[in-house]
Amino acid sequence: MELKMFLLVSGLLVGSLVALGGASGSPAKGCKDNKPPVIEKDCHEPAKNRTDKKENETVKKSFPVLSLDYENVRLPFEISLWVLMASLMKLGFHLMPRLSSIVPESCLLIVVGLLVGGLIKLVGEVPPVLESKIFFFYLLPPIILDAGYFLPIRQFTENLGTILMFAVVGTLWNAFFVGGLLYGVCQLQSANLGDVNLLSCLLFGSILSAVDPVAVLAVFEEIHINELLHILVFGESLLNDAVTVVLYHLFEEFSNANTITATDVFLGVVCFLVVSLGGIVVGAIYGILAAFTSRFTSHTRVIEPLFVFVYSYMAYLSAEVFHLSGIMALIACGAVMRPYVEANISHKSHTTIKYFLKMWSSVSDTLIFIFLGVSTVAGPHEWNWIFVGATLFFCLVARVLGVIGLTFVINKFRIVKLTSKDQFIIAYGGLRGAIAFSLVYLLSCDHFPRKNMFLTAIITVIFFTVFVQGMTIRPLVDLLAVKKKQETKRSINEEIHTQFLDHLLTGIEDICGHYGHHHWKDKLNRFNKKYVKKCLIAGERSKEPQLIAFYHKMEMKQAIELVESGGGSKLPSAMPSTVSMQNIQPKRSSQERALPQLSKAREEEIRKILRTNLQKTRQRLYSYNRHTLIADPYEDGWNEMLIRRKKMKDLEKKMNNYLTVPAPPSDSPSVARARLTSDPQVRGLKSATKNIPSIKVDFASPQNPESFSVEDEFRQKGSQPKESKEDDGGLTMKVPSPEKQKKDKTPDEEPQQRLMRCLSDPGPAAEEEDEDDPFLP
Amino acid sequence: MGSRASSLLREEDIEEIKKETGFSHSQITRLYSRFHSLDKGENGALSREDFQRIPELAINPLGDRIINAFFPEGEDQVNFRGFMRTLAHFRPVEDNEKNKDPTSGEPLNSRANKLLFAFRLYDLDRDDKISRDELLQVLRMMVGVNISDEQLGSIADRTIQEADTNGDMSISFSEFTKVLEKVDVEQKMSIRFLH
């Protein structure tokens, strides 16, 4: 049913798009200068003409109530239509789970693009082509920023040597191998390709050699392989941009010049260093600027995400100004600013950034693939069996040989060697994508008369890699039993022990006099802590050790989960400290201890939660102010909460089966049952309590079984729940009543305030209600 | 094994060390020259002061414990063999070693032995358990002085609670191993000793 409706809507959209899109597309002629399908904003002119006309005529026409003026909004309208269609397509694929499990999304999107392009052509119009400028300035940056901002720094730096080898040496090898061999093929008399000179072949080879981050991301996202392989292939696809840029410009320049001297080659090498390092430096500068700016945003939380996005985009554009590697600048910017920005911004901004980046990169990704399909239909093609076939063949062979050769060398230096399975996946995962297409598209026709042939060849390669390799990589991964990504969260044990091992290894390296990986990492960390953090992180956070930040982040996450699902009656602190208090028997007396005073933030949190909970019966309208955001733990709505509570209750029942509760002597089975099924907050849910009106359960005790089981929900994967230390004899239970809830709060408030000690936060003192999310890279 | 007046390394010593620890010839000679340069007293053995003279070790939060790990129970001097034996734990794990000698017992740089070494650094009183206090000590060393005792205590409690499966409020070696099963210990605890 859903699917049918969806198909209807999308059909309508596509229809309108065909009509409009076709009308706007400029003819993508062969080697003439291709003008982008840009519609000038000359909307004022037609309007003027119209009014002129009106004045000229006699004033017989009545005032137009409704008029059609499409030209005015043509460009934004069409862009929006394309984006909408792309997103609906994406939606549609996920409605067909069977299809999306076999075919990766990128393939489906290309097919859709082909269909749309075909439709447009059928109608008689010329379909629009993926313009390089649009691609490089609007579609690519979000994807790269998303990748760079969430780059796993630890794995990346640990494998940096390997990644660089693959990116630089591998790409160079690919470029020259493919280019050289293609030239050889072109020299064959039978091929009719005599006019393709060496430089063109080399240029084509260099464009073709680069593994494409967009395609890699699109495919690898879905197969969930282990992090090492993911970071190797993905890192390679990011870093080889510098090589591609240099080679591209190099060969383009050379094609103008007639002779190539050794100086030129040397300059090429220098150029490579400048391009890559320059790109990184530019990115790092903007990253530091962004981090520094975020230090002062504590009063204007709403625009925090904006700084992240704009600074990164500026980094990309600035790098492009100097023909440096924009991708590397973007990656450097994102990676540098992340730890500091995340320590400064609010939790909401963090979520905003995450979701905006994901959204934009997803839309970009979808549009790119659809446009690839459309451009295939549109573009002028020159099919030459030999050339295209040779390209494809050499491309694959070069990749395989390159990976094998490089791994042989790299394994001599690696601690954890790359197995042949790993090598296979790395070679197989070298997908080509839209970047290669756009680069070929940018070639000028004067120097490269066989541009169409190049286009055709590259589209063939892209299609092959994306379709064949993309579709088969998933079953191959399963077949070869490659290690998959492990989904579990990082525990605090891992965190502590990892840091411990870091210190240990640094010490051992110092004893051996060996300045290795750990030594430099330690030095960098020390420098970071001493100078950089003080500048870039606001307030107290700058002194917070990594471990504490991690711990806080974990606690906060669980607290938020608890508040959202548990109805907030149990405060966030109840969970962790109840755990620690109830499990460690000899420490039980510690709960009687007087607490240090609460920080203002905690008090505010308590007050807020109490307030919203107690006054739930009356709908509260928060006054809306564009400049501030109010945290609202009840954003989800009452119904959902009821459902969650019910789920929790069921979970409680399950968990309680494991409890070995030393039942007080006066207990009867009915009491035990009543205890299990009671829940004062849930009203309207039938419970066994109604049958036993004479039994009362005292819920005011901090060690009541309910708070116990609440925490059990979060320890599902963990150890067995410990015994409940119920020693209050005579459990009594009252019939649930509305007052009960309020009553619960006041006696609960005290012990819960005591339990707050676990969250005593040396963080920023005066904070607004936004929860600060301590971040750990 | 006894103290030698001459501090030169003999071939048979090198062979023995090679067999015991698995280091290559060149690695052993290189490490011997390092040992020699640390040994200011020229008596063929290192004392605690020799280690403490290394500047970076002084600022390492775990410096003292690491130094202690080199010295066997109750002794104040460590000779070259003991030095190498400790360092052997940090040799990278090689796949082909598994096939070599099944009868000679587990090599020093196996995953289990690496973890045991790390475990012993926590467990000072050698009772095969990391108690809450021992954990607190390590945390205090790593975290510095700014954090309050209660906070550290709750972190320690949380850590023990996460790892503890048999309910004895401390972390035994098997629990320690289990917690770190997802961490790539073979890589994290290995140093690339250049040839």
C-alpha cells in the first residue's frame, strides 16, 4: 500500500521533472564549449516587458488575479525538484528491503538516473549533464566534510604510513601503468587511435587511477567490514586527491608545452609536496580558527553549527584558490577542529552538526549518482571497443598488481601484517566514481580531441566498478569470512586500559631509546594538553583529563536515555550510583555520608525535571524565542513514554526473575507478584495490585526494587544482577493514585540528591539548561 | 647469569637470549648497546637509579611501576638477560612462530603473556586480583590531582562493576582478558624493534 502511494507520487514528480528539466537543459554538444544549464536571473526583464506591453495596450484588460510566472522561480524550483526526487528515490529503496539488500544503493540510483535521462530524451529534450563546477563546489564538499569530521583519528594515524603508501605510490603506479599501456594500445594500427598522444593517455591514466571516496563510502557503508580495511581503503581514497590534482595539472600544462625537461619533472614533485602539505596547512588554520571561535559561543548556542560548516567550506574554497588539494584541506579542517569544538559546544549543537552533515552528504551522494546516470544518457559518446576494453582491463590489472606489490613492501614495516584476504578486499574496493567523470568533463576540447572517447571509457569503468564490484563485494566479504565491524560501544574498562597501555608503551620505548609511534604521540598529547587546550577550549573543560571526559560522556548518555524512557522520576544519577551502591555491600554505609554541595547545573537539572514531571497534567506552552533553546526532556510525547514504560515493565519482569531476593518472612507469593508488577507512575495499566488492596509497598526507600530494575535494563548485556539488599521488613504497597507520583518525588528527592555525588562536575559553573556533552575523540 | 666483570656480550649469551626471547642477533646487539649506555656504574647490571635517569620516564605517570617490572622479586639489580626478558614481552607477534616449537611453551610475546605483564603492573601485591584500591591508585596516577576522590571512586566502582563477572569486587586475570578481547593487544603492546 505504502509502496503504491509512493510510486504514484514519484511518478508524478518524475513526470514534471522530465518536462521542466528537459526544457531547461542546454544541449550537451560534443566538443563545443558546453555551457552549463544555468538559467540567468533575468526575471526582471520579462516582467518589465510585460508591464510595457500592458501600458502600450489600451487599458481594457482587467486586473489579473492569478497569473503564471514560471520563469521567475525556474532555477530554485528545478533544483528543489531534483533534490526532492533524489530523496524520494532513496526513500523508495528502503521500502523494498529485498532489493536494497542485494543491490547497493549507488547502483540503484545510477539506474534511476539512467531512466530519468532516458525519459527526458524520449520527450525530445536534452537531459542536463553533471556540471563540474556544481559537482566540485556544491556536491562534493558535504561528503568530504562528513568524512573528515567523523574520521577515526586513532586508526587513521596508526595506519598512516600504509595509507600514504597506497595513496601516493599506488596512484602513481596506476596512472603510469594504465597511461603507458594505453598509449601502447593506441599505437596499434588496427585501433584507429593514432591521434591520441602519450600525454593524453597519461592524463587519462592519472584521472582514472584515483579511487573515489564517494563511491567507496557508498559501498563500504553497507558492508560493515572491520575498521582496519575500511580506514585503509577510505583513507587512500581521500589522500590520493593530492596526487590526482598534481598529475592532472601537470599533464595539462605539459600538453601545452612541447618539450618536457627534467626540471619540469622535479617541479612536479615539488608541486606535489606543496599541494598536499599546503592543503593540510590551510585546513588546519581554518580548523584552529573554528575551534577558537567556538570558545566564545556559550551565549549564542544557536549558531554554533554554522561556524563549523562555514569555516570548513571556506577552507575548501581557499585551498581551491591556490589549486591546492581542497579535499585534504577539508579533511584537515574537520579533523583538527573536532576535539576542541566538541568540548565547547552544547549537546544540541553536536547533534545538529552530526545530522546536518549526514543529511547533506546523503543528499549529495544521491544526486551525484543520479546525475551520473543522467549524464550517461545525455553525454556524447564515442564508443571504441578496443580503447574502452583496454582501459577497463588495464585498470583492474594495475590495481591488483599495485596492491600486491605495495603490500609486500609494507608488510615489512607493519606490526600487524596484511593478509591476502585483506589485500583482496583492498584491491577489490578500489572503486572509481564521479570525481573521475567530472575531471574528464573538464578537459578542454582543443587539446584533447578524443574527449568523447575518454568520457565513454571512464563511464564504462565507473559503471563496471560500481555495479559489478559494488554488488559482488558483499557476498564476497561473507564468502571469505572477512572480519566485520564490531558494533559494541566502548566501555570504560577499555578506555582506562588503553590509556594505561599507551603510557606503558611510551615508557618502554623510552627505556629502549626507541623513538617510535608512542613517543611522538605522547609528546603531541603533552603539547596539546599544556598549550593548545588552554587556548581553544572554554572554561574549566580545558583541564579535564580525557578519562574524566569519557566517563562523563558515558554517564550523560545513560542519563539521557533514562530520562527519555523512564519518565524522569528517577533522576539520571540514580542509575549509576544505585549500581555502585547496591553492588558493593561493604560500602553500603557510604550512602549515609553527607554529600559535597551540588553544582548549580545539577540543581537546575533536578528542578527542571521535577517541574516538568509534576505539572504534566497541564499542557505547557513554552514561549518561543528564536535566540534561545530550552531543553525539554519530554519532547517525545506522552504516548511514546507510556509505550516505553510498558516495555520497561516487561523488561523488569524478566530481569526480576534472576533476582534472588531474600524475601522477608512475612512475604507471600502474592506480595512478590505484587512487587514485581507494580509501577506507581503508570496509570491506567492493569496490575495485580488491584487484587491485593491490603498489601502496601513502600517506594520511598532508595533501595526499592523498582529503581533496581530500572538500572537492570541497562545491564542487559552485562553480568547477573546482584541481590537486592532489601532488609526493610514488611513490604507495603498502596493502590496507585495520582498523588503517589508527587509523593514519590519528595522522599526520592533527598536520596537522589545524595546520589548526585557521582555526577559532580568540575565543568563550567554557570550553564544554561542545555546539557553539555563531554566529548572524547 | 652471575655478575661479570667484563661487560662484553659473548656469542653463547646472544644465542641463549635469542632462544629465550626470540629477538634477532642485530636486535640483541642494539639493545645491548642501549643497556650499556644506561649502565652508568659499568657493573653489568642496572639499578633503579639508572632507569630514573631517563628523562621521559620521570614524567610518565606509570614510570615507577614500569621500572619495578624489570626487577624480579626483591632484587635491586637487573642484568642484561632480565632486561631482555622483560622487553621480550613487547616483541610483535609473528604468525610463523606458532608452528615452530609446540613443546617449548608459550613464547614471551604471546597475547596472554602480554596481558599478564600488564595485569601485573596493576596488581602490585600479586594476589592475582586487581582490587578497588589498586585500581584507584592507577587511576590517580593517570588522571592527576585535579579530580576529587569521590569521582575517582565512582569511576573505579563503575570499572569493576563492568568487568566483574564472579562478583568478588575485583578484577581477576580472566576478567581482565575478557574485557580487553576487543582491543587489539597484539598491536597495542608491541614495539617495532628495527632490525
